[in-house]
Amino acid sequence: MEKPIPLALLPGLLLDGALWRAQVAGLAGLADGQAADLSTQASVATMAADVLAAMPHRFALAALSMGGYVAFEILRQAPARVMALALLDTTARPDTAEQTARRRGLIELAQKGKFKGVTRRLLPMLVHADRLDDAALTGEVMAMAERIGRDGFLRQQKAIMARPDSRALLPRIACPTLVLCGREDALMPLAWHQEMARAIPGAELVVVDRCGHLSPIERPAEVTAALRKWLGGVN
């Protein structure tokens, strides 16, 4: 039996390894999924360096949202080490001025002691409307944010704001690449994923219906199936 593929799993802002729990279990045997902690570093470059230090020389990489920004940085730092790439509910674009202003406002509130993590008011931006009454799902999202905490949130937001534009990197990506998004993702629209899939040579685009921004926990079976197919192309 072949050894499982080493697989780094990168979560997004205010998310941790619980985001990937279903995929770690569902891919067992095919992949050895290792969720990264991206809550302690002050920059995307340091996040990427820490992932590289924790993984074997060659590994597959799946990343959601902020994790996608880290994945692009890993490709800048050590492209030959990534044997396959999955970009979920993320973008290669930098923040708009409006997005940066919104982040600065959230940072200011958190610094004043008004960090609330993910509240019920924010959940409609993160999960599909059909899942807002799913107490297990929404409770998990809010629990992850509490575990990351105020200081982790501040570090992550500042790292996100300082990230570079990664669009010029896309045509140089040379490994099997999956681009996946929830059709109703309110934060990272489908058009941005289509843009990435067109720019990355040979990339496959998968759109998950009735799904918002947090596809691995909103639609775990569909996401795991897409990752299984993607990993089947790794050699």
C-alpha cells in the first residue's frame, strides 16, 4: 500500500483545525492531513515559513480564505515543494481600499476591548442562509473564533492587510490545482474563482451549490469528494 500523501490544511481568519475535521477523517488512508495553526504569526510570510518548516519536503496544500493567501506565499518561497494545490473560497486579489478600511475599523474596535469574535450578526456573511439555524454548525464557527481570540485576530487582520497581490503568480503555478467555492459565498464571489481557474494552467473549478464561505464544514461530503479526486492526480 502506498504511503498517504502529506497534506497541509490552512484555515482562514478566526478559524482553526476544526474547519478541516471532516476532510482529515474522510481522506484518511489517501492523505495525512495536518491542519496548520495560523494564529500566532505576525505576517503571511511567517505563516508560510512555519508551514514549510512543519511539512516534509514535498506535500499537497489545501487552503481556505486567508489560508489561500498563505498558500500563495508558500508558492513564492518554495514552489517546488508543493505537489498539488487546492484553493477554497479565497482570492489572489489584494484588498480593495474599502476592505482595508473595514479591517482597520475592526482592529480599532478589538484594540478597545470590543472583540466579539464571530457573532450571529456576522454569520450570514460566512454560511449559507439555509444553515443559519444549524446550531451545531454555527456553534462550531463561533467556538473557533473564541479559540483564536482577540490577539490572534489582530495579528491575522494585520497580516492580511499587508499581503501582496498574487495574480501575477497564477500563470506560473505548475502543479495539479483545484479551485473550489461555495456558489453563494458572500465574501469571495464565484467570479474571483473563475478568474483564478482561468489564470492557473490546467486548473479545475468546482462550485458547491447551496454553500457559503465555509465550504469544508458547510458541505463536508462534497468538499472531501472534490479533494479526493484532486489528490488522485498527484504523483
